[in-house]
Amino acid sequence: MVEDTKSVKKVAFLVAAEGIEKAELVEPWAAVTDAGHEAVLLSPASGEVQLFEHLDKSGTLAGLSSTAS
């Protein structure tokens, strides 16, 4: 865990609105937050991002922090 607030980094994850493989987002996201940094989700569209496990839908991830344009 990062103790010094000056060393806390903001890490942006840019994902397609059509969806992303769950493991390619959730696991790196957890690694960033577990290390004490701030993870931010960016997408070209606002709303939820579809998560996939291979070709099967596995849920959505809400709370987009910002949209990329």
C-alpha cells in the first residue's frame, strides 16, 4: 500500500464501448488499486462497459469516470 499521498498515481484504463475481456480489465484494475493508486475508467461512450469472458457476456462495469473523445 502506498503511504505517501504524493506518490499515489492515477492510472487510466481506456476501453472500447463495445466491451473488453473481463480478465484484461479486472485483474490489472485490482493490481493498481491494491498498490494504493487510483484507477480511472475511460471509454468513448458514457454508461456501462460490457465485460466478456471469451465470447460470453459476463456482466458490465458501471461508473465511468470520464469519456474519451
